Amino acid sequence: MPATSRTQLIELKTSEKVEIVDITEKVESLVKSSGVREGICVVSVPHATASVILNENEPGLLEDIVREINRLFPQEGTYMHNRIDDNASAHIAASFLGNSRIIPISGGRLIRGTWQSVLFVELDGPRERRTVAVTVMGE
């Protein structure tokens, strides 16, 4: 079977300044519809103030993550970037969290831990439109 590559977009709307959205089912669906049985899936956010992480989708943990993001990267911090755009904390948090993840595919499914979900992290919301690019490559 020849190698294939396909990129599709997931559109999101966020409602909080800092928010975590589980996109696992959407990513899994795109992997399944791609027909790729063995390969990799790249999940990427083309935004400077958003991230994607892999972790457990448990409400208490998600609350803890949001609280720690706000503690480590306070919005009211003294940032040079805030002189032109009042969202430096979001840019810095995104730099540390990262804008993409690579997940192996085997048997037509993402290889992820039992409690591991694909999570979009909004750092400068609310936003009417956010995009997640999902590229599936393999055979």
C-alpha cells in the first residue's frame, strides 16, 4: 500500500480566557477516515496563543492545569509585549506548552495511554474561531 498524507482542520470556539477543550474524538475520527493503518498523526495549532497537550481529561486535573498556567504566566505580569498587545502571558505560556504533538498510529488508531487525551489549550480567549490542523501520514 502506498504512503499517504492528509491534513484536515478542526474548528473550535472558546469561551474562557484560559480553557482546555478535549478534541480526542475529533482527531480519532480524522485518523479513522484517513484510512492510514500504520503511521503518525501530527496535531498542531497555527496560533501563537494556543497549545495542544496530551493528558488526562479529568475535571479536577484540568482545573489544576488552568490554575497553574495562570500562576506561572500571570496576565498582570510586567511584560514588554504588553506595550503593543495585552496578551504576553498567553504567548509565553504557549511557548512553554508547545504548539504540536506527534502521536503514533497503529492498527488505524492513535497509540495513547489509557488516560491520555488530546487537549486544545486556549490561552487568549474567548475566541470565535480557533483552528487545529491534523495531519495523518502513513500506510
